[in-house]
Amino acid sequence: MGLNGLLDIELRVPEPAELVAFWERRGMTHHGDGVLGTADRPVQLRVLHGDYRHLSELHLSCESEADLADIRDRLAGLGAEASISDTRLTCTDPVLGHRVSIDVGAPPPLGPSQARATNLPGGFDRSNERADAVAETDPRAPRRLGHVVFGTPRFMDARAFYIDGLGFRISDQVLNGVATFARCETDHHNLLIHPGSVSHLNHYAMEVDDVDAVGKAGQAVLAERDDSSVVGVGRHNLGSNIFWYMTDPSGTMFEFFSDIDQIVDDEAWDRDHRRDDWEGSDGPAGFSVWGPKEPDRFFNQPDLPEIGAAREANGLGS
Ligand SMILES: [Fe+2]
């Protein structure tokens, strides 16, 4: 079966306490040492000090020890080394430079969804009551880390590592590999790799309950820093998720998202929906079906030259 979960990520930033406090204000719990999570998933983000903002570890899960051996063998075929100790494989992303660790296991299950009563034309399930989103006082906390996105000039090398090596399953691709959406769970994407001037973490994405939760959580961030919105609110074409992209206090982009496509039948998706030759800018694979459509700052983040210089200084190349 191979990979089955995105467990958590380790982020390195110059001011970790500031980032931890930011996510605590969003309703996450700090367990000490920069470890942030929620009731369902106590470990989702691990925030540590670094000289520049970057992702330092991607932590995944897979079904069995046999999967670890398969992954190690596939990586060896690509010239990448991996070591296995007990039920954990570790290796280094040859393009981005961060550690990848894979444990035998699975992400902790989420508690029941907290659907709100909704009134639709011809069918009411809320009468004589105000909407829950109006009545509740605090924005809802994120439920889980859903995906990460990497930009890199070496996107085909990165694609080979994640798809051919680690075994992420492709959901959709733009121009046969220029941008690759891939999954290790049932989400349409837990990973996206796209071209960029410098290898970097483009964003990490936190799933929330629904569009109201996206809007209210985003609004609360905006109230703290009025330049924190990057692009949103809208609904993506590929993945279908409702999105709002913002920057956290370290300058790293993150996403509040909801309602992403779920792929539970790989064969049916490949047969009926997957395309590898989507064109990128307009039409069905464009940035959004509604909402902003030309998100310049999404792909051209202002501190990329700084990240490039820090990577060079650390011997990581572009
Ligand atoms: Fe995203």
C-alpha cells in the first residue's frame, strides 16, 4: 500500500516563539518545545529556531515495514540513500534539502465533523435560529495539517524523488510534470511541486471545518496584520478546495482550506478524472473557479532572494 499519511512538519524560523504564539491564538495547543497540535492530532507543526524560514523535516507514515524496504530500494535506484532503524526510514530530500522521515503507522483519526445546520433553497435544516457562524464567538481551530507545497527550479528532480522514490500518487499534473499534485492520503493533494526561482516551502495548509471557518479564521489573522492576506478567498479548480492564503509572522505562506476532493478509489480517479496535460493559467486548471485568478505574490514571494542566499550559504544550492 505504501505511504498513507502526512503526520507533521518541522519549521525553522528566526523567531519561533512568535510563530508558536500565533498558532496558539488560532486555537492550537502548544505542548512545549515548539510542538503544536489539536485535540485530534497533538503533533502537527514543530517550530524550531533557524537562521531563515524553511521546512526542515517532512514526517510521513506508511502501512508496513515492507513498505519502508520498498521505499529504500526505490530511492537507491534514484541514487538517494535512506536508512531504516526499527520502524522508521529517514532520508534527505535531494532538492529541497530537508529531512524526510517515515514511520510505520497512520495519522490519528479525526473526531466527527462539526457540520453546521444550513438553509438551502427548498430545504431548510435550520429554522427559528441564527446561523451557527453568527452565534459562535471564536473562530474554529484548524483540524489538521493537510498539505505542503514546494517551489523549485529542479521540479522534475523533486517530482522523481517524491513520486518515483517515496511513492506519492499523482492526482493531476500541469504540462506533464511542470506542476504535480500528489497524495499520500485520500486528499486530492498532500503535496504539490511547482516551478520556482529558488527551492522553498511555498506554503503549508491547515484544514478547517467549512467555508465559514476559513473566512472567520482568516479574518482574525487579518485583524492582527493587515498585510497578511496573500490570495483568497476562492475555490481552486484542481482539488476543489476553498482557500485563503496568508502569511504567518515568519513570512511563510500558509493556507486555511476546506472541502478538498477526496480520492478513495485510485483506479476510478485515474480513469475518470486524472489528467497529466492540464494547461496552467486559464480554463479548467487555472488557479480558481471563483476568487482571484492571477496570484502573482503566491508564486513570487518577496523573500525568495533572501532564502536563495541562505541556501547558498548552507551549501544547499538553488
Ligand atoms: Fe494549498
